[in-house]
Amino acid sequence: MLNSAFINACISLLGEENVLTKEAELITYSYDATPGIPREIPGAVLFPQTTEQVQGIVKLCRQHKVPIYPRGAGTCLSGGPVPLSKGVVISFQRMNKILEIDTDNLTATVQPGVVVATLNAEVAKYGLLYPPDPGSMAVATIGGTVAENSGGLRGLKYGVTKHYVMGMELVLPTGEVFRFGGKTVKNVTAYDFTGLFVGSEGTLGIVTEVILKLIPAPKYRKSMIAFFDTLEDAGQTVTDIIRAHVIPATLEIMDNVTIRTVENFAKVGLPTDAAALLLIEVDGNGKDGVEEEAQKVLEVIQKNKGRPKIAETDQERDSLWAARRAALPALAQVKPATVLEDATVPRTKIVDMLKAVQEIAKKYNLTIGTFGHAGDGNLHPTFMVDPMDKDEMTRLDKAIDEIFDVALKLGGTLSGEHGIGIAKKKYLKNELGSSGIEVMKRLKKALDPENTLNPGKLVPMED
Amino acid sequence: MGNNSFENDELLKRELMRCMKCGNCMAVCPVYGAEVKESAVARAKIALGEAYLEGKIKDKDLMNLIYNCLVCKSCMLACPSGVKYDKIILGLRHKLTKDMGKPWVKKLAFWNLTHPSLFDKGLKAFSKTQGIFLEKRGPRLRAPRAFLRTFGKRFDKDFVLPELASKAFRDSVNEVVDVPKPQATALFFTGCSINYLYPEIGEDILLVLKKNDIKTLIPKGQNCCGMPVMVHGDIEKAKELAKNNLDLFERLNPDYIVTGCASCGSALKHEYPLIFEGDIEYENKAKKWAEKVHDITSFLLKAIEFKKPKAELKLKVTYHDPCHLKKSMKVWTEPREILKSIPGLQLIEMKMPDACCGSGGSYHLAYPDTSLKILRSKMEDVKSTQAEVVATECPACMMQLGEGTQRYKVNAKVKHVISLLAEAYRRES
């Protein structure tokens, strides 16, 4: 329990309306979107609106030895914002101003609570785009996506969050404010702090302001879908598209289980006997260039025995995308719960990975539908399970362990975009080795000597 | 243990389990938009429901948070896993009120609703004496007198509500209104608001039905649809009311049931089958009649041959989507088509026509601050269209929007869509 002196100090710092202490309110900050991880109901929830207030909270927490759990919208898929003790949750949802959109330097300066979709709606007014587009972008905050280094459908061509952070302001675990970077395209002053803090999952500093890079929004696009009789043909198509030097904005794959489930659920006219489908969109600022790329993709599809369908109108494009959007909702209908993973492999290995997932599903008698970002090797094997079936849950744990094993053997990684958090911490050593774990621990201790910030996440201190 | 989620906790738990806690509901929840805290959104209510069913919490704060929801169903449209949030929130409220009781004011109001003849007599007596409590604020508008202000935060100097009609709609018309060559027979389910507060809308709907050659039944035996008691978790009383209505439909056996109130329509079409889950006789009846229920605009355009109005109505109109019409009955193009069928009428869309107005039945009295915040952004949107009329299809929205025009000085009249169509028909002759 937090003592009343601490709570009162928080209230005088933030005002009563920005401090939650009722049990019922606190319960609603004890989870994110990650199933089956340990969690605790926090002792208080705080809503700062300025950097000074964040600084004040950090100082208070240090003084009272209270752990801090920073939180955006709580859509994380690895447990990043989930409290593990009766510490405080700092919610950034009320610190949500877009401070500036600089249409000449092509930057946006924002507070951490700005929602990704809101930022995109604002910059779209100037013909600009902030490309990272995680599935949760309608609610996810910039602060959260910076902390998790989130990706999205456009990752293959446009990169992920870290490619768009030009500078930031943080409150360090020791209470100091630290600013780095700015609006310059080039900046090699000191260490690459963007690389250090983006993706640090709230363990090294609390983001209070971010300068983001914007790009001109592509004016033209062309979408198509292609069906394949074998996984190999689909996989070869992915490789050949890149080999033809076309980088599509999106290159998504769905396996047969997903296709059948989607068709059964949404009746969008997918052939249920297809082994896989690819959904491809090329975009750009020149009409001819986009047409030319679409033509190349089409040739590759045909060469690999795929059956393509091109969207000629916006309406047709929407109906193609309806299939992709229906993937998760449809799979979610099959069983009471879904568990979504994001093991990632080099794109030349996606066929091996898809086949391995299918074998693991068979071995453990589980239903798995796989879809995801084929172009960047970031697959989402989705387990459909019943949490009340204890035996099935045990088999699920084993299957997940094996999926990570295979991904690493294929030269891949534990997480393409969801982060490590609580959920994947135990696998970390398999990828980084003892020396890697040691580097992480040293970094954490150097910046957060008292382990105040998001303790228990990302860094396996106990190893 | 019954075989539905209202009586069986295990079944309710299974419904809760479907939520992945992805948080997509946050993007569309009007209460979250106003309060900016997690407890507002659907996944939080579900997490609270889980904690409650596990026996981890049961207190006044929990009750307060579970009731802090407009049941607008916006989250259900945004939900990627098809969580049946309406069923869940009714189930949780049902269990909570059984566990903890409900405030006496609500008890009294709902006791009244479920005793239709007393309710009817009471309201009629009140219509003659309302001046004691409510002062005149314009034609057919009233406001609580100063001494009532202590009763609720919402009852300030800017609060207005429609006057209780001196004669209820169903008392002023025949139970059967025939036409020479009927296309079909429709039972006009008036609902309480049209009957007692807006009888002129009842007149307009009747005129439109007659003009389109519909034989109309307006049985006096119809009672409250049950929505008000249902959303407060009183499923037993809601079932009583629903049974009366369903039995009446069985007896009169019309081709269609037509409503002019989005909430009544939603109850008949969507909630009746839901609350009778497991009761084979009434579940079947509810499903059968649900098929025949239409809101008045989709009835005109989809069920019968619609007579387009010929006279002009030179008006700039914006349309507000009632949540229960768009998100529950899935009707949003038809009211717009009806408006556009009126010559001279110009439809100007708001930026967010389907954003909730913040009424939520009695929500606007129980949670006045949040409700007014939601209403304020709605009214700003209305204002930006510069429309002369904001049209909608739900009496509860009309009350809320009507108050909004006064409170936030918006120069637009609030009208039912059908009242505009009726006006155009009247101008023909």
C-alpha cells in the first residue's frame, strides 16, 4: 500500500482529478492486451500534463521507493505497461498535445499521449504522413509506440518507429530532464540516443516530448490479391518481388486456416482451397512508377502460378483489404481466446517458418492460423484456445516455446514488433547469450541504479 | 443455474473471456472521450466484471463505474473479436443490482414503468400539475423550478425538457386507422416518449403511414418496451414488459411493427431475443417478431412502396444518428434518403454525425458532467454545419439535443425526420 503522505504529495502536485486511488479504478490499470502474464493492481494512477509534473512524480517515487509503471493506451502485446507491484502507473493519456507541425522541416513535435491516428489525421491536412502504423494505431499513443519501437503493415517499405524519431525529451530515473536530437536530418553528436531509448520499454527513461520525422504522403497506390496452391509458390513470390527490386508498401500473407476462417466468417469470396494468399500494395508519388511496379509484381505472381486479382477502384481495394482486416476477428470467433505471437524470420525463410508452425500445431493438437507481414518476415501465428481447458493451455506453452526455438534457428528474432516486456523475457538469453544479458543489466544499472522504472520488464535482472 | 448469461455466472464469464483487451473500444467510446480514463471503456468494464465474478471486488465504486456507460454500442462496431458487450453490461448490471440493490429513486421510477395503468394515470395527473414543479420555458418546453435544483447537478438554470402532453397520443387516436386500399398492415409501436412527451411526432408518423396506404394499428394495450429497466439490469421486469408486448403482437398479428423511437426499435429487434435466451417459447416469439420490426424510415424504403413527397421544404438540415438506430438496428442510410427525398431540403453532414449525444436515457441525470461534455462537442459539430434543423429519429436524443441548443446557443431546431416528411406531405394538399 502507498502511504497517505505520498498520495497527498501526488494530489498537491497534480490536482485531485489527476490522481486515482479507488480500488475499482485501479483494477482497470492492471492489464494490457497480453494474455496470461503475471499482473498486479497498482497503488495509484497518476495523470501528469507537463514535464515538470513528471519530474516531480519521479522525485517523489525515488524518495518513497515506489516503482513506476509508465503507460500509454495499454495496447501492448508483451506486458510493457502492466504493474507487477503496488507501485504507481503514470498514464500519459492526458498529456496529449501536438506541439508543432513543421511543414518545412517535415517534423512534428508532440507530447507522449498523442494518439498515432490523431497525429496522422492532423499531418494529412498538409499532405504528410507519419508511417508507423501498428494494428492498434486508432488508440495507441506515440509514447507507447516509441517505448516499444512499434512496427506495422508499412514496415517493409517505410521502416518502424525508430526510423522516425529525430529527438526527444526524457525524465531520467534519477529525476533529471534530458533532451537530445532535434530537427536536423543529420546529427552524430555523442551516442545514438534514439537507438538507446526507442524500444527501451520504459525501463531507462520516461518520454515527455518527441520530435518525429514526417514524409510526403504517397499520392498513388495499387492493390492486388493473389491466391496460391502451395506455400512454396507464395514464398517464392515474396522473394521474387524483392528480387525484381520492387518494395511494396504492404506485402501480407495468410495461410489456409486463416483463409478458411475468414471466408466462413466474412464471406468475402476467398477460395477456401488456396494454400496461401498474398495481399500486395505498391505506392508512390508518380503514377507511371506505381503502374510499372504493379506490372512487375503481376508478372512475378503469374510466373509463380499465382491467381491475381487487381483492385481497379477504391471500392475494390476496400473489399480486398476487408479480407485482411477480418483475419483476427474471424480467428477470434473460433475459440473463446486467441494468443497472438510475432516471431520474425528473414523473409527468405517465411515458408520454412510457416511449415514449422503448421507442424507444431499438429504436434500439440492446437488450432493455429497464421497471417502477417510476409515482406518483412514478421508473422503472426495466432493460437485459438480455450483458457478453461487446462490441458490445452499447457500444450500452448510448449508450442510457443518451440515456435521461438525455430525462429531463432532460422536466423530470426523473438519479436518483430510486440516487444519483450514480461511475456518473452525468459527467452531473451537464447537470442542474446550471457554477454548480451550482461550488457542489458549494466545499461539498466547505469541509468536506473535503484531499479525504479518499470522493474521486472525487459531486463532479466535475476539471471 | 439457468441456461443464459443472466442467470448463469459461468456463461457470463465465457462472454467476458472473448475480450482480448486490445483496447480498440477506446477510439470510439464517448465516455472515454470526455473523461480520458480507462474505467470508461468496454474492456475496463469487462476487466471489472471478471474481478467481480471472481469475488475480488464488490463496492459502490464498482457499481458507479459499471453504470458509467451510455450503452451506445459504439464499441461493438469497433470490436475485432465480436465481444457481445450489450449482453455483458446488462448481465453485470443485473447481477450487481441483485447483489447490492438500486437507489430508491430508480426503484420508484421503474416500479411505475412496470405497472402500466398506474404509470399512465400518474403521468396524466402530472400533466395537469406539472406547473408546480416545472416552469414554462417556451412552446412545449419546461424547466425545473429553482427549489428542484438541489435534486441533481443537471437541474441548473439551463436545463430544459419537453412538456408533458395534456393528452397522450394513444388516447387521441383510434386503435385501428384504416385506408381504402392498404399496401400492408403495420402496428405502430409508439413507445412512452412519443405517447406522453411528443404526441405530435405520433400524429406525423400516422399521417405518413396513411399517405403511404398503410392500415395502422395503435393498440392501447402496448406498454413500455422495457429498455429503461433493462439497461438498469432489471431483466425480470424487462421480460414482463416484453412478454405483454409480444403476446399483443401475436394476438393482432400485423404484417409489420413500426417504431419512431430508436430505443424501442432496438429493444424489439435486438434485446428481446437476447433477454429471452434459453426460454424457448418467448425466444422464438421474440425472434419471429424481431424480423418484422422496422424503424419508420427503413419501413418506408425497404418494406413497402414509398410515395415521394412533391411539395418543397426549403431547409438546411443536418442529421444526427441515434446510437440505437445506427449501432443497434444498423440503420443509417434510410433516414438520410428520406430527408433527401424532400424537394428543396439540403442535407449537410456533420463531421461526426454518429457521435453519441450523451443522453443515454437516465445517464444524462446520473452522470451530468460527462453527459454535458459529450453534448457540447455534439452541439459544436451541429453549429459548424449552419443547419437550420437538426433531424434525428429518437426522442431521447431530441430531448438532449433540444437542451443542447439552449445551453450552447445553437440556432437550430430539433425535429424528428418524419416530422419533416409529414410537413412536406401537408404542403402538397
